[in-house]
Amino acid sequence: MLDDLADPVDLLADPALPRIGLWPPAGPHGRTLVTTRRRDAVLTGHGHSCIDVGLFAREESVGYLTQVLSGARRGPGGRPAPRAADHDECVALLAGDLGDLPLALSQAAAYLLETDLSCAEYRALLSGRTRSLARLVPERGMLPDTQSVSVAAAWSLSLDRADRMRPYGLASPMFELIALLDPSGIPGAVLTGDVARAYLAMRREAAEDAVGADEGEGVGEGEGAVAEVAVDEEDAVEALRALHRMHLIDYTPGVPHQAVRVHQLVQRSIRESLKRERLDEAAWASAAALADAWPEVERDTALSGALRANADALRRVAESALWGDRAGKVLFDVGSSLSAAGRYSDAKDYFQTLAEQAARRLGPDHRDTLEARLHVADLWALTGHPGESLAALLEVLDDYERVCGPDDVDTLRARHEVAHSRGLIGDVSGALMGFEQLLVDLQREVGDDRPETLSARGFLALWWGEAGDTAGAIAALEQLVADRERVMGRDHPEPFRARHNLARYRGQAGDARGAVAAYEELLADRERVLGPDHTETLDTRGELAYWIGESGDRNRGIIASEQLLVDMGRVFGPDHIESLACRSGLAYEWERAGDVAGAVLAYRQLHDDLLRLFGPHHSQTATGAVNLTSVLITRGRQHLREGRARAGDGTVPSDQQSPPTPDAERRTPMPEETSKARPARFEQALACFHEARDLTDPEESPGVYGVVLHDIADTYRDARDLKEAVEYFRQAESYKRRANNPSDLATTMTALANTLLAMGEPTESRDVLERLLVETPKIEDLERQAAVLHNVALTYEELGRMGMEGAYQDAVASYRAVLDLVDGEADPGWYATVLKDIGDAYEAQELLVQAHASYEDAVRYTRRIEGTSASLITVLIALGRVSRRLGKLEGESAVNGAGASIGGAAPVVNGMVIEDAGARPDGAPPADAVPPSGLPDGRVQKDERVQEDERAQEGERAQEDAPPPPDGIPPLPDSPPGEGS
């Protein structure tokens, strides 16, 4: 047996005669065992077998320590000594601290027995920096198992040997870099790049006794020779191979992102052997080498993760050396990389810690401190807190202006973030103003083609689009794409972002197919340049799936979203904000495809996960609640629609996409109150609406709360529980008043008035109408205002038919107000509808002359509409009948000489009221009249159009006061809301 072979050449009696040496001749009897730290290829030749003795498994380490400590620590009589009660858990932790290295375990156990320390006490010494590793093992001569050297000394001897291998003198400085980085894997590019090689050359040149030789020299002949100073990439690789041969590291160039692995205790031993000045030099070089290897565009997520891990390891062991111009960049690279990977919460926490450390080490007004604070403020928005983001940004901007001046580039960058943050809290005009002013200043200070100027142009275009100027946004982005490709190149990420935004606004402008084509082209480019797992590549896939659905191919869009969700979970994990946003988008696609029940289930599960991850008060949870509320309202309305159809009242066709407004239902007889049990569909509708109500905060979102209450009231009304309906309509009115949305308020007040009318409460109904007339002028949309007034007039007509005094006059006044808002030349059909309604109201009051005039005007406007023969027939019939009545009255007057007033009340002839033979005493049209529901145009058709618009508006109101949805996570630079979130 040959123990601890230091060099294979030692087995040779004469290096010139390699066949003569200590290796015995091969034979059938006996074996030769050689132990060594070397991994030279020569050791495995000539039938030799190499058995790699690696680390203990954790169970082996624990078993070894337990056996040694419990077997030796016994007091008098064989009882365990008082200090022997080391717990199994602590022993396992100690094994982990020592990296399961057998030599270290044996020497640590011997030290514990010698000093009578507990396992916990030893771990505390080991983790502290007050004692070196050499002082935590027995002294030489006291080592266990006849060991001749301590752990640290053994590695020092191996390192000396490695320095004597080609390329001479580079192993030690290379290990100085390795000792400061991540033991589980160091990218090869970090240790073989320009910065690392410069450090190796500097250290070799500075060595007092450089060891080197020409390629033909033997080791002995080369000792003391001066090595060449220049170090190329192959020299660096050979230095790594030398360390690998001496078993100091594991070098696997085939795994480039984790090419070098090393034991943590070996690292510690080398670090502790360096003087402070030399350790700082190595730390600066390591930081610069990491920054040099960090790609400008992080295409490879595995490489980015490895670089972050190495930077974290460097901070843990040499943080004090990293604060300064020589090494500080890598500290910011880590946080920026976390943000680029979509880990916004981690990035915010990292920069918060960095800002505190910078303030303590460099001062509160140092640029590094201000930059770290700027990152924190920006990341508040990306983690769902736009209000906190704006407040923090304004504070940082004040400090930048005070410290650096208003025209400094860093100050202008802070203004950029402030302007964008204003937009994120809903102040779109403030965002536009901020970017317009910023763009002027940037063009003056830095020029047109600087990245800061181009970025400001991109965000200005974005907020033009969000302000509704889609055409302006498209034009600006088209020019920006051209300029960015000219300045940065077609494959730079910034032109990609501009193309991403341009495709989105083309889709919003109505060109969904064009958006699909643009995103397909962009996806191919991003996959080629950034890689398939990059955050922005995945964002592009999300947008592509959405616009595929919007272009009409819902099934393909759903399949694309489902595939994206699988990849999101693989890249980010299921609980990452990007994965959660993807789930929200998929639920939306299901809803749009008609699977509302599936969407409800998906949104409900997502909301539960948001509660678990973020708590009830986070903006993401609030967004999830809003989305769930919205789809519950849609599902409830489906149940309500089906319940109406099954009830057989003919109110709503079963295939209608959305239920009509309460105003539309007023046209059919209201259901009478009943005590019968509600049909199952109504109960299901109520369950959805009540769940939606419970999800909504009435203080934060009174408008949404009012919408849900209105839907509950709708359901009770259709279930013939009018008292409950009235109660919920009144509550809905109360909350909608607080939401400052007079249009939505008018919908509920109209429904309340109609329901009171159906209950036989005309006085209360009229009171509601009078309150509604006060609110109507507040509606900014004049077409909507006209529709509300028209519905008010119709309800007044109903009151008039019930005999309420003055109701018909109020109806006519409301109709006249509608005419003031409608352009008869632009919309003759709508104008004719109202004129006929006025004629109906006059006729009901027996004001036949006024009715005749209104019908004549209605005929004139109806004739202007092409293809409306049925509507014209109806108006002509009304005009003909009132003309007939007038003629009859005039004839009777001529016969009787009565001179009755045919423009006022019905004339009295021989003590009787003269009526058209076909007219009814209550003023309703005769039985043979063409019913309004049969008209293809005119009043009923126009009202249905208005009602459809109203329901579409109300269907969107569940989103009011709500934060942006998960796919509306604040964007990356130059990204529209939704990208990179």
C-alpha cells in the first residue's frame, strides 16, 4: 500500500526510465493500493482502476459523528458525560456545516471531544468569523486516526502543488477568485473572461518568487523561473484543470453555467489564509468578473440564476469590499436581474436592503443610494402598489433635483418614472403632460437618439393609446420602431418592446388579425434572440393567445393560453405573479367562449390562491375579487335569463346573450306578486349575485356594489317578489349615488319607478321620477341622457293611464326634452319615434289637433328612413285614425253648430263624450292597431338599441373602481399595461 501519493512522478525511480519504478509487476497474486489527492490520467493506465472516494452521504456523516461522540464521552461508571447530550438535529446541522467532508468530520469530532464543547457551541464558533478554521481543529500531533496534517494544511499543500503545474503560478490566484464565489457552481465564463485573466496576470507578476518554466523544462528545472505575464483563455482553463487534478475543485466545462464546483470548507480555508488587502483585491476582481460576464440581455435564465447565486455568495463573504466604483455595479445587476426574471417582490426587497446599506456606507445623498431608492419606488408599482410607488418616486425626485440638479440625466430618469407612475394610478393626463415635458428636456440635454429619449417617446405613445388616441399611438410607435432599429439594431430588446406595443394598439384599433400577424412575427424574433423562456417572450405568447381569440378563433386562443400556463408554471412556478396572470387570462378566454360556468370556477380558485399568497388587502387580491364578481354577475344573469324563459312570460328569448335592462322589461306587463317558491334558476341567480356582493367592498367600490344589488333586485322582481325587489333597488340607488355615475344611477331609478308602478304605488313611482329628472342633466353622454328621458316619459304615460293627474303633461314635457337632445337630421328614426310618442300622449288626453301635428311630423321624418315601410305604415295608421276622429268631430260640430274645441278635451255632443269608434276610453290604441312590438323600426326598435347599450354599459360597471387585472401588472419600460407583468 502506498499512502498519500503527492505526485505520480514519485512512483518512478528515474523519470527517464518510466518502466522502472515502484509499481509492482502485474501478476495473479496480491494487489497494490495507492491513495492520492491527484486525478492525473496517468494513474488510471496499465490496468489500474480508480475508485473515487467522495463525500459522506448525510446519513453517514450523522452516523459517524454520533458514534464517535457518544462512544467516547462517558463519565465514571460508563455513564454519559454531562456535555454528551448532543441532539440528532444539531449533529445533522453540523454535518451540513462541514459539507459531509470525512477529514473535516473526524477533526471536528476530535476537537469537540478535546474541548468538551457541545455541538451547538461548536457550530456557533464555526459560523462566526472570530476564529479561523485552523483554530477549530486539534493541533498537529493531536489529530485523530494518525493524520499528519489538518484540513487547512492539507489543502494548502495541494494548492502549492497545483501552482507548480502548467501554467505555473496561476492556480493560487485562480483559487482566490473561486474562494469568493458560489461553491455549488461557478460559470466558466466568469473565471476565463477578460477581467479574471487580468487579475491572474497581475497576481503572477506581483509574486515575489514566481514559479515558471518553458514547456520543455521539468518541474525541478522550472522552479524559480519568471513566468510570462500575459494570460490568455487557455492559460485560465489550464489553471482550472490543475486545481481539478489536485482535487481542489470539480471542473466540468461541459456544464458551462456551473463549470466549477468546490467544497465550502476549502473556500473558507483559502480565504482565511489571505491578508485583508489581498482579499479585497480578489473581491473587487470577482465582482468585476461577474459584471463582465453578465449579459446585457438575459436570454438564458439558467445563466442569470447562476450569476445571481455567485453574486450573493460574494456579498456574504466580502460585502464590505464591494462598496465603491470598482465593484458596485454587480450589486445593482443582481436586483435588475431579479426584476427581469419577473421576481418583482424579491427585487424590491433586495433593493430596499441595498438602499439601506448604501445610505449607511456611502451616505443618503450618494448616487448609489438614490439609484437603489429609485428601483424600490419603481418596484412598488410592479408588486401591485401604484400609490405607494408614486409617493416614493416623488421623494426620490426631490432628492435628485436637490443633489444632482434638474437637468442631470439621473434626475430626468426619475422624472420618467414619476410620469409613468401617474398614469398607473389613473392620472392619464398627468402622465401625458409629464412625458411631453420630459421629452423636450431630454432632446435638449442628451439628444434624439439616446436610449432615455427613445424610451420617453415610447411611453408617451403608450399613454396616448391609453388616453384613447389609438391612431396617434400607432403613428408614434411606427416611427419609434424605425428609429430604434436604426440606432440599436433590429434584434435589440427595445425595438421588440416598441413592436409589442404597436401590435397591441393595432388590435385595439379593430385590426385583430393584423395584431395576430404582428405578434406571430415578434414571437419568432423573441424566441430566437431572447429564448423561449424569457419573460418578454412569454408575454408575447400571452398577447398572441388573446388576439387569436379576439380575431374569432376562440378555441385556438384557449389552447394557446393553456399551453402558455404550463410553461409559465415550469419557468416561474405556479404561485408567481406571471402564472397567476396567465390563469386569469385563461379564465377570461373561457368566459368569452361561452363557458361561463368554467370561468366562474377558474376565477374562484384563482381568488382563493390570491388570498393565500397576498392576503385580503393586496391589490392583486382585489383584482381577483373584481374579476370573480364580474363573471358571477354574468353567470347570475344567465340563470336569470333561463329562469325567465322557463317561466314562459316571453320577456326574454332564451338565447339572448345578456338580459335586457329593467327599462326594457317595463314594456311588458310586470309580474304580479306571488307567494310561490322561486324557480331553481332564480335561486341559482341569487346565489351568484349574493356571492358577488359578499366579494365587493361597498366602501371601496360603491358603484360595483350598487350594480350587484340592482341584479339582485332584478331577480326578485322577475321571481314576482316585488317588495324585495323594491328594497334592493332602493339600496342600489343609495350606493350608486356615492359612485358619482349618474348614467348608472338612472338605470336603477328607472327600474325602481317601474317596479313601484307594478306594485300599485303610483305616487311613490312619481316621486322617484321627479328625483331622476334632477339627476338626468348630470349625464354627460347626450344620447344616453335622451334615452333616460324617453324612459321617464314612457313611465309618466303609464301613470297617466292609471289616472294620475298631470302625468300626461309630464310625459309630453319629457318627450320634448328628448327632442332637444336628438338631431333629427342625423337620426330621423329616433326623432320620428319621439314625435309619435308625443302624438300618443296628446291623443290620450284627447288633444287631437296637437296629436295630429305630431303624427304629421313623425310621418315626415319616417319617410327619410330607407327600408322602413312597416314603421311608416304604423305612423300613417296613427295619423289616419286621428285625422278620421278630427273629421268626425268637425262633421258633428257642423251638424250641431256646437263649435266644440277639438284641440282640447273630447267634445261633448248631446251630453256624451265623442270617441272614435275604434278607440278605447283609457286612451289605448284600438284593438286592430298594429302592435308596437311588430315594428322593425321606430320607437320599439330604437328603445331596444338603447336598452342593449345600457346593458352593455352596466355589464362593464362591475369593473369600475377596480385595480388593473393581473395582466394589467405595471409594464416593463415601453410596455403597455400587461406586458412583463
